[in-house]
Amino acid sequence: MENGGLLIHVRFSPDGAVTEIGERPEGTSAQTWFNVLSQKAGMSYQPLSGGRGIFRVTREQVDAWKTGQGANGAAAS
């Protein structure tokens, strides 16, 4: 992975809901953060076996998306 690369791990429940996700901003649900990452970096997502997956992104991207979080947890445009 390139310098500054970051792996964000995701874990799903059997019904497909997100139960755990890395780098989640405080006050944001796991599902909402997954939705933001899917919208912003969907092409960087890699599904794994066992109800898991990873996003391959950069620290700069994640920091920008975190600061773009609105009070309701939705991504800012």
C-alpha cells in the first residue's frame, strides 16, 4: 500500500447491518459511517469472508470526511 495508506475494517452482522467499523467519528453510528465511506470511497472497498470488509483509503481522505460530518451524521456535500 502506498505511503499514508489506511485500512478501515468493517464487520457485519448476519442480517447485513454494520456492527463495527474503524475510524468512526464520535457520535456517528457504525452504519452511518459505513454509508459515508461507501459513498465517498466505494471503489476502494474490498469484501472479505466471514462478514467482514475493508476500505483502502488515505489518512487525508478520512480526516476530510470526518470534518465533513454534519451534526446529524450525514455527509456534507
